Amino acid sequence: MSAGGLTLLHTMKSKLPQSEKIIADYILANPDKVIKSTVHEISQAAGASSSAVIRLCKSLGLEGYHDLKMRIAGDLMQDKQGYRDIEQDEALHSIIQKTAGNSIQSIKDTASILNVDALEKAVQLLLSANQIHFIGVGASGIVAADAQQKFLRINYAATAFTDMHIASTVIANAKKNDIVFGISFSGETLDIIQALQLAKENEVKTIALTHPGHTSVSALCDVHLSTSGSNEAPFRSAATSSRMAQLYLIDVLFLSLASRQYEQTAQYIDKTRHAIRSMKRKSKGDST
């Protein structure tokens, strides 16, 4: 069963117009009632119009109210622990458990809202890519570097940039079938926006990874992938949970490509593994 309706509502609520926010607040407070109610019943209970309910579903990127109900029903069937922040002088064993729980929850939430159609489009673009240019700033730059090393291991010509001056030079000279892959959790990182604008001007295909919903970055890309937009508590706001979700989605893309080119990918992985082991043996020999 589909899930992720409550995650989408939590993530998008602050960006919704007031008429839709009223309905979102009601649904989050009464999810069990929603799965048994019609559009008219929900709008009356929330003190809003039926058209606002329909607009809310569209804002969430869903097919309609039935889709929202099914996703919420799926959410209610899951054991959801939520996100927990650390406390002053907290015991180490408690921090270990909370960090693990937050990371697991962010991955589960991302899996529940991942748009399979968008994922398929991204896979098709990457399968035929000449070069892939991953770009990210700050914590998203770490994700870009992780993506590069994964794709290099299966013989993709991949780059990763955090310096946008260098990235702009590469994008300006990009060729047909090159891909610019912008990573920005907020979807409003100026450097990523400018890089994608440049790619669009040069007719280079783009993929973006942001949180759900419409952002400046998502508006510029050919394919929009999104991770869960958990409400980061003060100490988790340093991109802890969101970074885990981004890394998870890069893994999903990597494994999706590997599955489509299984035999070829296995050969590349074996070659790179052998090369790394060979270098380690030589390094040991040199040090003795």
C-alpha cells in the first residue's frame, strides 16, 4: 500500500496558502477520520471549501483526494517513531539510539514519497548520459562527491563540483547527452539555481534532488527527485537526517542503473575492486 501522505503534509505545510494550510492542519490532527471521509466532509470539518481540498492534493503532487487517503491509510498502518532531538548532557547510549532512529526514519519517509515515474525518467536520462556533472554546496557537496565515486566505479564519466566557477565552466562546454545533476535540500541554493539556469540556456538536460514541492531549483530541471523534508530539530538542522535521505536516494539511482546493466556493472565493479586491492598490496610493499 502507498504511504507518505502525512510526511508530505508535514513537509509542505509551511509553504501552502492559508486555505490549504487549514485543511492540512486538520488532516494532520485527524488522520484516522480522513480515510473514512469524502472531500465534502473533510472541507466542512476543516472549515474550508471542497475546491481547497482538491488544490491541496495538487500542491502535494498527488493524483487526487483518493491518492491522499490511500497514502494516509498506509501511514497509519506503519510503526512510525518520528524524529527526536538530543538533550543537554544526554547519555551516549541514548544519542546512539536517537541518531539511528532519525536516520532510519528519514530513509523510510523518503521511500514513502519517492515518485517512481520521476525515478524512471532519471534512470533513462542517466543510462544514455555522456557525462554526469553532480553539483552541490555544503552538505549537499558531500552527497555530490559520494555520487561521483559510485558512478565512476561503473565506468560513468562523472564529476562533482562544489566550486560553482569551475562548474559553470564545465556546464558552458557541456555536450549533447551530458547531464547536470543539482543537489539542494532547500531547493533555493543560489549557486545551484544559477548552474541549472546556465544548463537550461545551453540546452543541457538536468536532474534535481530537493525536498518535495515546487522550488526554484525544481522549476529549472527536467526531472525532479525529492527526499523527505523532515522538520529538523535544532541539532539535526546541520543536515543530518536530510543528508542520509539524499545519500539513500543516490543509492537507489545507482542500484537502479546497475540492475538495468547487470552483467556490465558486475564486470566494472570487479575491475575496480581488483584495482583497489592491487594498489593496497603495492602500498604495503612500499612501506616495508
